[in-house]
Amino acid sequence: MTENHETIDALSHENRRFPPSADFSLSAHVSDGGLHDEAAADLEAFWARQASELISWQQPWSKVLEWDLPYAKWFVDGKLNVAENCLDRHVKAGFGDKVAIYWEGEPGDTRTITYAELLAEVEQFSNVLKNLGVTKGDRVNIYLPMVPEAAVAMLACARIGAPHSVVFGGFSSQSLIDRINDAEAKVLITADGGYRRGEVFPLKPAADEAVAQTPSIEHVVVVERGGNEVDMVEGRDHWYHDLMAAADASCPPEAMDSEDLLFLLYTSGTTGKPKGIMHTTGGYLTHVAYTHRNVFDLHRDRDVYWCTADVGWITGHSYIVYGPLANGATQVMYEGVPNHPGNDRFWEIVEKYKVTIFYTAPTAIRTFMKWGADEPAKHDLSSLRLLGTVGEPINPEAWMWYHEHIGGGRCPIVDTWWQTETGGIMISPLPGYTTTKPGSATFALPGVDIAVVDDGGNEVDGGGGYLTLTRPWPGMLRGIWGDPQRFVETYWSRFDGSYFAGDGARLDDDGYLWLLGRVDDVMNVSGHRISTTEVESALVSHPSVAEAAVVGANDPTTGQAIFAYVTLRGGHDVDVATLRDHVAAEIGAIAKPKAIFFTPDLPKTRSGKIMRRLLRDVAEGRNLGDTTTLADASVVDELQRRASEAPSED
Ligand code: 7RM
């Protein structure tokens, strides 16, 4: 522990523990500390073994790692093709008839796609891209709903060595313009529209607006999905099915260098233009295959895996497309929202496909809590054997709800911490080995080295601090597209020799890690550095609260004062005084919110992360800053209206 005060005060306590069941451990890939020991003994040898056991190489590497801080090269001189790893080798090994994707459209239409069928589609689409003039190294932009063609397009790019840049289908034309222009993409793959909440949302008009301002785009490929009316520009726009019908069936996979660019994925920080995060080939694929196998304990002969993310996010890249397919998994892919036609749609899908592994976001879980336990109770969820979360800290009460009402009390939960920049999971329980504590992501995975440090960069051996990664890992970002300076400044300047993730974390007495949210969100109340996550978790531990967002707003007396925005569970009611006392009882009087506002919804990004910056603007009576990444703009208007009502206080 650092002297006098911790960098971030540790307030909450959680004593519940969940060791893996003997039954689960018995068949788990990892059931002891062997992998940890192996990685600790020789990190490079450890990753080399993963790369050779999980991935097929056309040419072996000459060197495992070349590390010239902050630039890493993994599996130097190795040659491989990602699509071949995800498809061809499974078909060659006799798994051609195995289902790769059970696709469920929102209206209820379905498609079942085997590995052989997926390979055929990808080969043909690779030829479509080639026919449009795409060659190795050209960037291709993808702007699609959650349809199988999204995976096909990504894999076809990988097959011919054209890096893709997927833009989430919920983003506006302006976001698309910025990302296409930054990447200077040559081809755009989009759809007429997709289904969302029972209606067709058009994509092609946004794509048209974008292409008018993106001179690099030569061709637009349009997947027919929504059936909505679209304008097709002669010579520029082509229907996917027309091009496919005219393309050759066979396309051999390109031999790619391990360090060739596989994709760009843009992340928007709090300031500045979106960063094109660069991921390369061999290290990335090794990292996602290794984590997908061991964190989810994937047994491809019996598991049905479902990750509810969109392919437009890194979670979709790593844990819908590349990790699961590299491992030969059978998975569910769902097009739509969780509440169409009813609030039990997800549970209906779990029952229908007998899903065994389910991976979702805390924001979704808190929404399910709001809708009530009756929804999952309508369905037989007994096929589930493992649950996962990603995207935000999961509050202990949401963890417990997930455990009881979705996992039936029997499924281990893996709370997986990672980032677009890390490429794959970094911190997580290993479900057959790690004893979990609700709300803790537990420990760094074997092969990953972290340190929680204080302001001066000194490692703390307990309490709160900044999360850093101290050694290179294979899935790490290789840079920011077109902006090498920003890469160094953003990630490698704050702490000498380490990657700074931007997150706060706490180590408890047993060495468990508790993620405390972005350090920009940490509050300073009378000199105490309090994490928003801990106060939110205290609020969510009240039986009436479904979700809470907490921010520090300027205060003349205490520096910052805690403002809380609270969403209640369906059919519940509670008053402000009760909740303030509840927080005081849970974590101490210092963390008692000065004001609590009730709200039906919280402002979130399109990937479901709470936008505390906007709530700070509201709390401090400022005009709202950049709201372009907000999923639903009406939420903050309503909050601003409510903020003009007097805040409640002692
Ligand atoms: C995968 C993803 C990254 C940020 C990261 C954290 C937060 C993600 C967890 C988490 C606590 C987790 N990529 N985060 N997972 N916080 N516990 N298990 O979300 O680039 O979009 O976001 O998300 O703040 O820095 S991301």
C-alpha cells in the first residue's frame, strides 16, 4: 500500500465466494494453476505454445517476440491466413457439416450455416472483392446489420489480405464519413436496411450520404436484408447477390505475414477524433483463440456459444467472428434487440438453441433486472453452463441476479476485462479454476502481466490505483492508424515502460482485482478519491434499484459532491433519504450522494456504456458537450429538465 492515502480509496466489501463446482472443473480445459506457472516461467514460450497448438501456420515464425517499447512484433516472419484458420482447416479436418452459425433474424426468420457453407460463401465473396479491384493492403469498409454477411465480409477481407474497418450499423452517416476517410477505404459493404424493434432501419441512405463525401470509395456492395426501397447508382452500387452469382467459387487464402494489418477498428475517446486502432494477424488470432477457448471453456463438440454483442464492436470481432470460428465453435448470432417481440426474446433463443455459453454486457443484465425475473423464468435455461460479462464493471447485485436468475445458481460467471486496444480478454476468472467474488474480474490471465500503480507509477500491493499492463501481449494494438504520435501519448506516456489502460482498479486483501471505471470518472470528495463504480454498486445493492450512474459535480465546500442518477426495478418505489442512508451503511458516510435523481433511463453509448461525462455536464448546469456517441439523445433532455428541480439534500 502507498503511504498515507490510497490513489483511489477502497470502500466496498464483498464476502461472497463462488468456487467452481467439482463437476465443472472435472471437464474444464483449465482446472489448476499449471497455465499460470507455465506463463510465469517463460512468457514467450507460453505464447509460442498457444500459437502452435491453436493456430495453423503456412510458414513458422523465426522469433516469438520483438519488443522495442512500445512497438511489438509477435511471431516474426510467420505466415498464416486468418480465414483459412477460421474455415478451411475445420472443413479439411472433417467438420464441414458442423454448424458454424445459427442465425436468428429479429422477425423470427432463421439461417443455419455450416462450416463448409460459410467457407464457400467466403471464397466466393473474396472473388467479388477481387473483381472490384480490391488487392492486398487495400482497406474495405463494412457497415452492416447483424447478418451473416457481416462475418462473411470480414473473413473475405482476411482471406485476400485487405484490412477491414467495420463501422457499427447504428452510427450516423457522419461517423461513417470520418472513418472511411481516415482509412481511405476503397469499397463499402452495406445493406438496404436491417431489423430493429420490429421495424426496418434503412442503412443505404446513410451510406449514400457518406459516399458523397468519401472520395476513396469506388464501389458499394449492398446486401439485401430490409427489403426497403433504395437508390442504386449505376456502375458504383451493386447488389451482393448479383456479384456473388457472377463470381468464381474458389479463392485460395493469401499468405499473410504475422504482422500484416488484419483490421482497423475506430474507438471514440472523450476528446478528439476517433482513433483507428490497428490489429495485426498472428498475435491477434492467437490471443483471441486462446482466450475464447480457456475463458469460456469452449468444447466445440458440445457447446453452443452465444455472444450478444454487435460485430461493429471489438467484442463482435474477437468473440463472434475470430475467436469462436478459429476454435471451430457452433454459435448463435442474433440480429435484433432483446425486447422484440417480448422482453424474454433472449431467453427464448437460449431455450431454442440450447445455448450453453452466454456472453453479454452488464448494461443488458441491469435492463433484465428492471424487466424482472419472471421473463427468464418463462423459459428452460437449463442448457446454460457458463455465463460471461464484458464492457463495464458489473455490480455485485447484478452479478448475483445473473447468477441466480439466468445461471440457475449453477453456472460460473466470467467477468472479462479488456479493451478495443488489447484485442482480447486480459483479466478474467478461469471458470474451472478460479474462485469468483461477485463484482471482481479476479486475476490477469496466464500470459498477461499487470500492475496496479499509484500516481508515481509505484506498484501498490493493496488498495486502489491505476491499471497498467507491464509486458507486451500478442493481441495488443500495434498503433493508431495515421497517428503514431497519439499512440505513444495516449497509452505509453503516463507510466514509464507500461501501457496505461485509463482504468482505475483496486486490489483486495486476497489479491483480487476490482475494476473501478475510467479514471476520468473518479470523484474527489473532501480529498477522498472515490470511484463512481463503488457508489453505483452500493446503490444497485438496494432491492429497488436496477441501475445507477454516479458523478462528481463541482462543490464549493467538498471540491466535488456526489450526484446519483437512479433507475428503479419494475414495480418498485423508494425515497431519496432511504437510498442515501443505504449508501452510507454500505460503504460509509463519505460516499453518501448529495443529490439523487430518479430517471427511467441513463445516457449510454451505443455499446451500452454509461456516459458519465454528460451527467457531469447536467449536474454542473453546463451545456452538453459532444453528444454524437449517445444512443438516445432524449434521455439527457429529460435529465436536464429534472435537474432544474431542486436537488435533495440533508
Ligand atoms: C471490450 C470492451 C474498454 C473499456 C475498459 C473499461 C471497460 C470493459 C470491463 C470493463 C470493468 C470489465 N472494449 N470495461 N470490460 N470495466 N470490468 N469486465 O468493452 O474498448 O469498448 O471498452 O470498457 O473501462 O477500459 S472497449
